[in-house]
Amino acid sequence: MFDAFGGVRMTAQVDAELLERLHDRVAAIYHDVGQKPPQRRIAREAANLYNELAKAVQDMNDQEMIEAALPMVTLEFKRRLQRAAEEPGTGKRSAS
């Protein structure tokens, strides 16, 4: 595909079903750690997990590898939330 300026336009396909599953997992993890973030935060973290999966899995069409890597990236996310809860003040910038 080419854009209006004659360059090659790269199109990346995002697996919407996988992103929805990640959204559900992120929401569940926030619930597990006792937090109730806004939906936009859940969506952002789901996108971050998608990117982490893409780093861990060479072929995002390989469902078996995605299923194998999914518990790892979600556990890392949960532990990050738990660490942030144990160290108040590290999750946000301080007002100055």
C-alpha cells in the first residue's frame, strides 16, 4: 500500500479478540488487587500487555505461543501493581 505522498504505508493488524481478552484480564487483576481504575487506564494497560506479548511471541498468529506467554505477562502486570501498592507514592508524580 502507498500513501498520498508516494511512500509505503505499513498497516499493522491488531487482534481485537485478543485485545478484548487482555482488557478483561487487566480489569480482573485490578479487582484482585483492590483497585478501581477508569476504563481508559484498563484499556491502556491492555494495550501495554498486547505490546509485551508481541515482544515475547515472534508470530502473533501463533495461538499456542500466545496462550503460553499470556500467564507470564499478566503475572508481571499483577506483580507491578502489587509493588506499587506496597510502595505508596511511586505510581504518580509528586506535586511540586
